[in-house]
Amino acid sequence: MKSRNRNRRRQRGAALVVGLILLAILTLLAVSGMNTASVELVMAGNEQYRQRAFQAAGTGVEEALSQLATVPQDSTGKTLTQQSVKNTTTETYDVKSVYVGDDLNVPGFSAGKFVGLHYEITSDGYSSRNAHSQQTQGAYIIQSAGNSSPN
């Protein structure tokens, strides 16, 4: 009986201290996990906006390809700025189409009867959170040279 009383007197709340330390550690782990989840959520949102900017730049390239016949055949080019992407509120694009030159000897075609016209299209897409994407596309149009004579 005396040994039990001695053991009880030596125990001075060690279980309470250990329990509080474990509780503090678990709290720190929980707060750290919440912060990590918040950062990952922001990162996922930024990736989504980057993808939207990429798609906006692609829309600019498609628009420029559809208007390639209106690009002047000099170094000035044709520029469209702050064009809104249809069915969106935040995505825009700027696109510039420039005539680069021509090729009179188009491979695979009769010499001198066809000409290849080279164009370069640069499109910048923009979205929320300053997301930006740039795409460059080359275009090559083959047309009749116009000065060919029938044989």
C-alpha cells in the first residue's frame, strides 16, 4: 500500500503535459495542411487562367488565318488589338499578320506557274491574373503566278 502512495506522489501531471504537446503538434500539422491546400488551390486557378490565355492566343491565330487574304504584301502587316474571345468576359487577344515573302519555285508544282506566299502570324492571348500566352504560326499560300502561258 505504501508503494502505491509513493508512485502517486511521483506522478505530477506528466500525462497532461505529453497530451498538450501532442495536441500542439497535431494543431501545427493541421494548419500546415490547410496552408498547403490553399496554395495548391491558387496554383490550380493560375494554371486554368494560363490555359485560357493559351486558348485565346489560338483563337487569334485562327482569326488571322481567316483574314490572311486581306494582309498587305509589304512589311507593315495587319494588326488586330484587344479582340474579345466570343462567349467569355475576360479573355482577349492581339494578333499581327505579316507578309514575309514569296517563293517562285514551289516544290512539287510546275516551275513558274505557281507562287508560294509566306506569312507569319503572332498572337498574344490574355486572361485574368495577368495570364499571357504567345503563339507564332507560319502560313504558306500557293496561288497561280498569273504570267504563265499555255503550251
